[in-house]
Amino acid sequence: MTKKTSKHRNRNISNGEPPNFSGQHLIHNKKLLNEIVKRAKISNKDLVLELGAGKGALTAVLNEQAREVWAIEYDSRFINKLESSGMQNTKVIQKDILKVRLPREPFVVVSNIPFAITTNIMKMLLNNPKNSLQRAIIIMEKGAAKRFTSKSVKDWYVMAWRMWFDIRIEKGISRDNYSPPPRVDTAMVSIVRKKQPLVSYKNVKTLQALLAYGLKYPTVPVNNFLRSIFTAPQAKKVRAEINVVPEQTVNSLNEEHWSTICNTMIQYVPPYLWPRK
């Protein structure tokens, strides 16, 4: 197999650190790198996107397992090392992570991402469930990992992700595995696309608007929230179906609750009465 060269080099990149470089800590523990790839269940059929390839330690392991690896890296200090590594199944792409065009074909993400842009990367991957992401293993700040997997959700987009993806913390990771060591604890997070979405992909914008509206005031009682969308009899039936008490707050609702509310609203409430984002 011939080596694949990049056609995506950004020729306007300066020699300095890019805006998104802050927060990048490189993993040097080979045992951990192998565990990350093993947990991602990479096979020779997979196209893998690595966001923030750094010096290529994780890339090298992925290169041995995947059909093809897209190693995304902005910093020019690492690009030459990546391109001269001889990794036959890897395409090196020098680009700002947040400006990457996601593959149209099914793909997997395996990345130790720059911590400073964790939420933006997650939004890029998960806000549009119509993309081709199948699953991911992402190393991120433990605080962010807990926020994305907490039972109590305050951010509407986090709840929206759960309609289409299962997100869980696989394990915590010691700071000793990094160079330089981060000042924060980190965790390995897995993301898997649900076989059956809780809300249809065609209703993405409707769901997002509903969640943004409902979670704007997360401590409002559920009954008050439901009465702002449904008639009194409808609200009572929905509350009975999701099995919550009237004084329970909106931020206590889980993804199954929200999917029932959304799907019932679509079925019985006229569209001109739906919340607008």
C-alpha cells in the first residue's frame, strides 16, 4: 500500500501555536494507548478520525488497527513528525480541529483532545445526529466528562445528545500518563450511537428548541412547564405517562422523559404552539 499524503495542508498557518492548541497534553504511556484503541474496538474496516494527533503516539497504534486514520493536527511543530513517520494507513491533515469537515462515510473517533475546546468538539460531533459518527473513545477533562454524563442536566445540548447517543465514563486516567501533566483530572469517555433513536432524526430542530426552552429555567416545576405547552388535560396525561410528581423540577427529567414529551407534543400540539429556539 502506498503512503497517503495530505491534500488538506493549510498554507496560511503561522509557525506559532494555533488558537485551539491550549490544553493539549500528550499521552506517553504505551499500555494506556493500546487500551484506548482496544476499548474503541477498532478493526481493519474502520475509518478513524483522531482530533489532535500531536506527535503521533496514539496515531501509530491506530494505524496498525484501522483501515484508514485521519490524523488532524494544527501545530506545525508536530506535522513534520507525523508526515515522516511512515504510517501507511494514515492521512495527515493540518487543520483547525473545529473546522474539520466530518467524513460522509461511517467513521469512529479516537482522540486525546485539547481540553480547552472539549465542549466545542463534542458539539461538532454530536449536535447533528444525521452525521456518520458511529462511536468514539475520547480522553477529556474529568469535570467535563461528569457534566456530559450527569443525571441532572442543565445544558439543553447535552440532553439532546442523549436522544441519539449513549455517553458514559469508562475510567479515570492518572495525570502521570501525560507530558506535560495536566492540572486537572481526566477520564476516558465512550460514545455509542443508539440503534434506535429516542427522537427521530427528522425532528432534531424541534427537540433542540423544546430542550432550550425547558432548560432555560431548570428549577421550574414540571407541571408548570408542561402546562405552558399542553392543555391541562394533556399535561396531566403526559405527567402520568412519564411518572413524575407535579412539583418535580425540569432539570430532574431524563432522556426518556424528554423523548416522551417531545414525541407527544409533535403528535398532539399544533406546530405554531411549539417552542422556538
